[in-house]
Amino acid sequence: MARTRIGWVGIGVMGRSMCGHLLKAGNPVSVFTRTREKAAELLAAGASWCDTPARVAAASDVVFTMVGFPADVEQVYLAKDGILSAAAAGSVVCDMTTSEPSLAVRIHREAALRGVAALDAPVSGGDVGAREAKLAIMAGGEKETFDRVMPLFQKMGETIQLMGGPGAGQHTKMANQIVISGNMIGMVEALLYTWKAGLGMEAMIDIVGKGAASSWSLNNLGRRIARGDFKPGFYIKHFVKDMGIALQEARRMNLSLPGLALVNQFYLSAQALGMEELGTQGLYKVLATMNGATA
């Protein structure tokens, strides 16, 4: 039985691992990313290089994208040499970038005009979840398309759910990021309190991380902070993008989200201080500077 031909556009911190799982499963994989060097590991493992997103689409039954910003999503799908310019009728496109719900709806509509099925399926779980194939995958689109792609999702994640029609995956990811924003500020403030009280950060995480205050952020990113590790599992610049989308959607729905707005301001401060390429745990550096702590 022929293997599903996979296309992958965007080889970043998470995309590399996610694409790698599909390649290891024995699927033929075609890849494109703006910096070819980032795909070197996948190419060495047997993936094929394509010069444009359109060529990836032409060689694939299912195309996944994992890029940075909504403008990048729009470019790779809707530009003259984009995915939808060459995707064959009957194929599937699946954007796993955290992006705008309205753009997901637009891509779905444009794909349907070409006989192409589309899903929006952002993920949660960070670089660790991507490496270990334990991501949460929240999808929007038709159930028939979701069921068709499910065996591929299962190579990348553990918790996978269809949340509704086009754009529903992106709306769910916004809810996820709102929760994360509150967790992040609470986690950082707890670590600063721990430092000021003269306690060990790792020891605090060992006990608090197993109680009612447990969170993924504390048990994973908190330990990175304790070790002075601010390398990106997820970039500050991308989290600022996500919070901006969530605030934009909240305004559209006439919602007031003051907690999200506050955390967004702290992360904008991180950007202003030149920290946008750090991981989201770099928020600690902003609050530590304000409090005279060791960052």
C-alpha cells in the first residue's frame, strides 16, 4: 500500500521534530524552509528538498505548515508560488502555525475552490512535546478531513481533538495562550519570591510542582529558569504575536481580558529590552531586573 506523500513547510524549533516523526514513520517527505540549512538534518534522513512551497504541494498528498507569523502563513499559502497554486484536487493542507482564526477561514475557503481540503491545527506542548511526540493538537475543519489526517497527527501528538469548523483550532489555541500567559506571570513571580526568601528554586519546584499549583510552565520552564537556561523552546516574539491575536479577537468579541493585557505589556517590555529571541521563560529576566534579582 502506497505511503501518504507528506509535504512540510517551515523547519523551526518544533517543526523539525514534528516533520521528523512523519519521516521516521516511512512517509516520503518533501520540505521547504526559507533557510535550507535548517532542513539539513531532515534531508540527511531522507527528505527531499523543494525550492518553493508550490513545489512541495505538487509533490504531496498532505501538506503541513509550521511557520512564524500570520503574514508568513498568508505568503506560503496564497502567494503566486504558494501551496494553493499547485495543490492537487483531493489533497489536504494543514496549517499548524498559531495564527489568526479569520486567516484559517480564508485559507479553507480558497482551498475549497480548488477541490483541496484544509485544516487549521495549532499545537501546544513546546519543544519537549514536539520531540517526544506528545503534543496537544487542536483542529478546525471538516470531520472527514480530520479523520483522514488523524493517523499522521498521531505520529506527532497524544491529545488530538477536532474543535469545530474552520478557525476553531486557532480559537482553541488562543484560549490555550490566555491560560499560559497567566501561568507564566505567576510562575515567574513565584520564582522571584523564592529567590528573595532565600529558598532553592529547584527545591520549591519539586514540592509546589506536585501540588495544586502544578503547571507545565512551572515544571518545565521553571526548571530552565533555575538553571539559567533561556534558550527558546518557544520564542518570546512568537508569544507576543499570539497574545496580540488573542487580544484582537477579544476586542472583536467585545471581551475585556485585563490579565492577558497586563502580561502582554511585560512581554512587550522584554522585546524592547532586546529579548525577543529568548524562550518565553525570558520573562523572568524582565521582572528580575525590576526587582534587583539575579537574571
